[in-house]
Amino acid sequence: MLKGSTLKALDVRIMRRYIESSVFRCSWQQQQQQIGKRHYMNGIQRSFITFNDFRNKNRSYTKKELVGYSMQDMYRVVSDVSNYYKFVPYVKKSHVHSVDTSGGGNGFKADLIVGFPPLNEAYTSRVTLEPPGLVRSECHDGRLFNYLLNEWRFSPGLKDIPNSCVLDFRVAFEFKSLLHSNIANLFFDLICDQMENAFILEVERRSGPPSIRSHVLKSKRR
């Protein structure tokens, strides 16, 4: 069994290798090109990676944004889980089954395979739908993590612009392994931005150009 000092040294070597790898640099360049398609008047304030990040297996990211699409436009795309593999980065498979329409809302289970260097995970997610204001996806039996949560909430936007809404996007998870958590930490902001941006681009593909420019109202990572 590896001792604590050996594990820390191993973490550092692995993280340095992925920081310097061409895979990470290429992914970063592709993300910059994607984000360049959208214009923000308010910048996202990002947190720097600290030593505490490397001792924490929990990760969370929240973002509140005003977008130029209606609640219905956003809800239709985010709730279309069966087609995630077509437009969501790193989703290699998305299959919906066990549909449950009881209790006033809609719900189902979905099998997903998600992979980003160097991690790959297959899991079943429980999806809760409350149209047109909520899409929540939860998993508690993953191979790599103890839990995974993706939550989208949509609320009315500007009164004089019906084709607008405020979206609240939240991602939270806890890895079982500190090593996997430290590796994922290097890609965390990149992956969250790519995911959120992919949904906006898909809404644009289906519904046309936005009615207004997007505005980030709040963003937090921990």
C-alpha cells in the first residue's frame, strides 16, 4: 500500500503531466473558439487552484445567466437526454429507459457513458423533469464517484423580451478517489464551460439566433 507522502508525490507527477500534455492544450484552444461565439458583458470571476483543492474530493460549480431564449426553448434541449451524445461534449452514449410520469412531473432513468481524458464512467442517472422550469439529473452509484448532480432551473427573463429567461446551472459531484478528483480538478472549469456552452449552441441550432446577448449574472466554483 502506498504511503501518504508517496501518494502526494504521485498526484503531483500525474497532474504536471496532464497540464503539460498536448491534449489539455488542444482542448483549451477548442473551448476558447467555442466561447468566442458568445459575447458576455459581465466576466466570470474564477477561483485559483489552491492546496485545499487537492485535498477535497467534492466539486461544485454554479452559474446564473440571462440568455436570449425562452424557458421552453431551453427546457426542450436540456430535457432531451436521449440525444445528449449528439451535442454534449464527452457524452459518448445516452439511452433513456424506465419512464415514470407519476406525481405531476415527468421522470425517467438514463444510461450514460461519459469520458474525458483520462477518466471514463458509465452510470445510470435518475432524471427529474418539471416543465418548463427544472431538469435535474442525479446518480449515487457511479464507479468513480459517490454522487453526481446536474441541475438546470429556468425562470422568466426580461419583461419586455418574452424570448429570454434566467438559467441557473449547477454541477456537483464527489469522487471516491482523491487521485481522480485531483486529475478532474485540472479540467473542471473547462468541462463545465463546454457543457453549458454546448446546450446554448444547440438551442441556437434549433431555435435560431438569441433575442439578446447573454449576460452572466453570477458564477461560483468550489
